[in-house]
Amino acid sequence: MTKNPGYWRKGKPYLDEIIIRPMSDHESRYAALISGQADMIFTDRPTHVKKLTGNPDFNTFVFNFRGAGILVLNNSKPPLDDVRVRRALAHAWDQKKYIKASYKNITPYTEYWFGDALN
């Protein structure tokens, strides 16, 4: 993205250019930041968040904009074609334990689809 020279607000935007490079791999994003190839990343990897938060060379901004995580099931094949199996999975799922195990509590639990900000 490049600065619009005809922008209506004098003195803005502050940057002449922003380059956005999509990087789907978490480790590649983190390595690019550490090596100086990237100036900013978004991550939800607990190990990365903890390392960066404790590093004085980086500013870490933690925010919760997340609502529901989506788990997609292919219900066209057994055993997931059986509604009883899908219901059993839904009843067995423990979101609080999943957040603690997977995200080491860096993302909060919410009961609302779009997170707690909109309830």
C-alpha cells in the first residue's frame, strides 16, 4: 500500500508505504520478525507471545478480538455422518481446557460468538 498524495488530511498518513506479506506458517512469521525481515506480526502461538513479551527489543500488544474458534467437520463420511457422533463430540468438548492446553491461557475464554466485547 502506498501513501495517497491527495489525502484530504494534511500530514497524514504518516507512512509512505506499507508492505504486507502473507505468511501462513507461524514459525516463518516469528523468524521473519526476529531476523528483522518483518516489522510486525500477528500471532497466537503461546511460545512466541511469551518470548516476545519478555524481550525488551519488542513491544507486544495483546488484544482480544476473537470470538468463536471454528472446528469444521466433514459429515459426509463415517463416523461423522452420524448425528449422534457429532452430538457426542459437541458434549465432550471442553473449551476452557482446550484454551489452557493449546494457548497456555494467552487468549481468554468466551461464551459469545463474537467475543465478550459485543455482549
